[in-house]
Amino acid sequence: MIYELSYLILLLPLLSFIVLGLAGMKMQHKTAGLIGTCSLSLVTILSYWTAITYFTADRTAEGVFQTIVPFNFTWLPLGNLHFDMGILLDPISVMMLVVISTVSLMVHIYSFGYMHGEKGFQRYYAFLSLFTMSMLGLVLATNIFQMYMFWELVGVSSYLLIGFYYPLKPAIAASKKAFIVTRFADMFFLIGILTFGYFTDSFSFSFAGDIVMGQGTTPFIEGNMAKAIAAGGFILPTALTLMFIGGAGKSAMFPLHIWLPDAMEGPTPVSALIHAATMVVAGVFQIARMFPLWIEYAPQAMSIVVWVGVITAFYAAAVACAQSDIKRVLAFSTISQIAFMMVALGVSLPGHHGAILDNHAQLGYMAGMFHLFTHAMFKACLFLGAGCIIHAVHSNEMALMGGLRKYMPITHVTFLISCLAIAGIPFFSGFSSKDEIITACMEYSPVVGWIMTGIAAMTAFYMFRLYYGIFWGTENKEAHEHHTPHEAPLTMTIPLIVLCIITVGVGVYSTLAGFLGWGGSFGSFVSAAGTDYTIHFNTQIAATSTVIAILSICLATYIYKGETQPIADRLYKTFPKLHRAAYKRFYQDEIWQFVTHKIIFRCVSTPIAWFDRHIVDGTFNFLAWGANEGGESLRAWQSGDVRKYAVWFLTGTVALTLVLLAL
Amino acid sequence: MVPVECYFVLSALLFFIGVYGFVTRRNLIAMLISIELVLNAVDINFAAFNRLLFPGELEGFFMTLFSIGVSAAESAVAIAIIINVYRNFKNDSVDAISNMKG
């Protein structure tokens, strides 16, 4: 068995979490960091080795990669159902392995510099290990219940890391907000899982490899699929939609996105790892995992995914244009980009080509996964770059930046490359994936396609607004004289460079491959049908989106590059209300606050609390009060006077005798 | 021959004298003596009823002997307890040790 070491991928980070968590505080900062980083390097090597072995192995007769389950054991048998724990390797989980371990390793190295001298350095590395373990467990899960368990674990680690600076009030508030909002969404996920398990008698992802389906055949489900279908056609769409709500919470889809911007209170490398590259795409991964069921049983419900995605993408892009905190801009751009992935999965049309799923009709699946991959790399790079800037300026506010290109050349170049990637300029990785998404959208419906093109243009605009705001524009001389910005240390710049190399490398190859029709691009490894899919760009769409992206960048350059920004000021003066609304995120937090506090708390929670306090608690308090009073009144009898006891005993005996005699 | 009722009268008198003594005396030794009186009343009853109801049988007499044996053991234990109480409380009144109720 060639994958027999794969359990180490989960065990090593767990081990380093336990070691650092228990003994970390007794260690030097450097030792603790090295333990975490070394165990993660091993995990990365193992992941790469697994990926290389997996993707170079022979395909099956149908031309797909085999789904391999190296480990699986029943953890909790429960009648017909059973909860398993194990490892499942299929193209998307192996792809996720590579993404998670790469970004996590970069973040581990980067944190050496960024978190240098912080109090709780060891705790930080312990939590990073816990997070990495949970996230890897999530993608390697063999069944939906295991996925749910690790899903909650990533939620916990995210909570712990957002609240890392726990003496600060905003950090605590943000961590609680993130935890509560995602838990609220996860409740629906759990209901979805239980509905699914109840009606199909199975939690297993046994359909994962069965993406190749004969026309009219159904994905294989280990349990009793007939039961679910007999119970009504709405069961599976309902279960899947409920699961999607859970995914939407984790992936910050509108209107459950409110936690992600606040989650930026955590250390910046954590934002890069958890809130940009890995955890927030768990919702996308979940849909990709359940994709065979969506496409077969709930194709109509996929339009929910599409429209939630479209609204989120637009909303987040609009808000990102008006934020002044650089991490908030990146947070909203993350929300917008994840929405792109959601839309991509949603626009996959049900369709078969002969005996197998149609790769072309379901281009969105491949595009969504591709965008997940490229986005993880360039967004992690952007966040780590932002971390370098914050490290240099000691602030998140764009007003204190400007003109930083002179001081921080490496950060400047890597940031620019990542901005070009996210804007969708050819030869950078974002171009290929975003272009495939737009192509898929156009095939689904031209309306969605053009909306997404527009949002892509907004993306290019706000990213370059950010770029010019940080590196060009007016330099805040006063702040910079007081504290001259400097380039970050090597531990921080090397991860930037590595991520940039990936971005450019993937970008150049996939762009050339897409135009020239070479194989070996992303579609060869991950595609809806699992077969080798060669990406061909639709030249018309590619040209349109490139031109639009370049125009947006030019617009941003025109408005924001100069020392003074008359156009931006004039726009601001013309639409103060619009600017204010966008800055305030269109009052989403206030609406949630109103709905929860004024409506739910007042109309639902208060009566329930009253009932609980007065009726439920009252019953038990009354019982306790009665027992107490009874005891109090009886205790006088225990005088300790033996002769009194004897008299009572005698009286009692005589009385009893008389009673017996009378009977 | 003494009529059998006399034994019952004697037994009843002893019993109530014992109970009266147990209830009224405060001295632990006196209370122990009262308990012995009650036990003796019971012993007499056993013997008398054996004679009255089952002449020729011996169970009642055996029970009397058994009871005497038990009461001897019981007084030994009781006296040991009383001595310990006296050592600890410097007192042999039952009221002095009412805080032993716990």
C-alpha cells in the first residue's frame, strides 16, 4: 500500500499541537516555532509526495483517477448508521492537501518574523497546528459526519486565533461574533446531515469516485437511496440546501458574511491562512464534495447557490471599494472571490455526454476548484504582504501609508503581482481561473455572465485602489518621519516570493496552455467528470475580460496614483451618502443587530427566558423549598435527649399495639 | 403452686419499672440497670409462656438463656461505652452528651 503513511498527515500536526499546547510555555520561542514548522514541513513533504503519487498513478479504464481510501474504521456504530473515521483521497482532496500544506507552511515560516517577541508565541504555534490538523481532516474526511467534526474544529481554531490578542476588546468581540455566526449556520448543516443520514441510511462519501455515471444511472450511495427517493423528491434538495447554509456561513456568503471582516482582528498571518486561503473555502469544498448529488438530485436548487454567490460577489466588491483599512479591503475581496467559486459550482449544468458527465457543461466545477487553488495562493500572498506593511507602519489604515514602494521593494513587487493575478491579467494565475468561471457563467446565462464580468472589473478597480493607496499616492511624511518604514526580514519576504512564484508559474503555464490547447493544466487533474480535460479559452470572453480588467486598472491609476486625488475627492463629495453606506458595509451589521436584539431577543428570547425562569425554574425551586421546609420543621425532633426518644418510642409502640388490638 | 398469672404480673411490673427508670433517670449506669430490668421482664415472660403454652418443650427456656447471654454481652459493651464517655466528658449524665446526636 503506497499511501500507508498518509495518516501521518493528520497525526503530525496533532502531535505538535499537543506538545506545544502542554509544554510550549516552558520552551523558548524559537524551539516552539521550530517544532511547529518542522512538523508542518514533514506534513508538506508527505502531502506533495501523496499528490505526486496520486496524480501520476494510472487512471482507471474510464479515464479517471481512482478514489482511494487508505484508512477507514467504524468509530460509532448506531443501528443502520455508523460514523466512520478515515482518509479519502480523490482529486479534490489531494488538491486541497497541496493548497493547505503549502499556505500553512508559508504562514508558519512567515510568523517567525511577524510574531517575533509576541507574548504567547508558543500558544500561537500550537493553535496553528490544531488548525492545520483540523483543516486537513476536513478535506480528507470519508464521510459527512467526520467532515462536520473537523468543520467544527476549524471553527474552534479560528475562534482561538481571532481572539489571540485576548486583552484587546475588539479581538474578543470579533472571535465571539465569528464563532456565533458560523455556529448558527452550522446548525443548519447539522440538520442537513441528519436529514440526509435519516433518509439514506448513510453518511458516507461513497459517491465520491462515482462521478462517472451512465446516463440515467444514479450516484452510488452506500445506504438506502431508494428510501430517500420514495420519501419524496424534495428530501435530497432540502438536505443539500441546508448543508449549503452551513457552507455559506463558513464561506462568508451574504448575509452570513458579517463575521469575516471582523475576523481581521486576529494576527495577519492567521488572516492569510484561515480567513483567506483555507477555512473560508470549506463551504466551496463542501459543495464540490457533494457535487454528484447536487447535479443528479438537486439541479434546480443549484440556482440558490448561483444567486447567493452573485449577490455576495457584488455586495462585497462594492463595499471593498470604500474601505480604508487594508485588511478589510482584502477581507471583502476574499468574500467576493469565494462568491465567484460558489457561482462557478452553481452554474454547472446537469448534463451527460454519452456515459459520463459532460466536462464541458460542467466547466464550472473545474473552474471553481481552479479558482480556489489560485486564489489561495495569491490571496495568501496579498495578506502576508499586508502583514509586512502593517509590520512596517504599525497601522491598518491606508491614510498612514502611501509612497511605501521606496521603502519596501520586495513587498511592493509581490503585492503588485498578486494584484495583477486577482485582477485577471493574462499570464497571472487569477486570469485562467476567473476566465473559466466567466465562460461557465456565460453558458449558464448571459445575464450572470455579464454581471460576473462587471464584478471582475470592480475587483481590478478596488485592488488597484488599494495598491496605489499603499505604495503610491500621497506619502504620510509626518508619520514616516516619526518612524521610517523598512523592508520586512527574510523570514517574511521568502514566503511572499514563494507564493508569487507559484502564482506566476501557474499563471504563465495555464495561460499558454489555455490558448495553445496544451494538456497538463489544472483541468487534467480536477474536472467534473474526472477525466483529463484540456482547458481551451474562449478567445472572445478572454479578450473581453482582459480589456475590461485593464480599463479598470487604468481608471484606478487615473484616480488614485497621483499625489493629490481630485477625482476621488469630487466623487466623495458628490455621493457622500453612497460612500458612507459602502463604508458602513451597507449597514449589514446594524441590520443584524436590529434583527437579533430588537426582534429575536425581544419577541422570542424574552418570553422563553421568562418561561424558563418562572415556570421551569419555579417548579424545581418549589420542590426544593418544600423539602427544605419539611426538614426544618422535623429537625426539632432530633433533640439528642435519649429519654425523650424512649418516651416517643414507647408512646408509638403503645399506640401501635392499641391499633392492632382494635383491628 | 404459684399460679402462672403471678409471673406475668411480676414481668409487667419489672418491665414498667424498667421503662420508668430509663425515662426518668439521667445517670447512664442507672439507665443501663433499667434496661437490664426490662430484659429480665422479657426473660420471665419467655419462661412463663413456655410453661403455659408448650409444657414439655424447651424453646422458651433456650431463648431465655440466649437472651441472658446477649444481655451480658450488651452490658459489657454499654459499660465500656459509659467509661469512655465518662473519661471524655468527666460526667455520667445523659444530658451532658446530647451533642453526640451529630
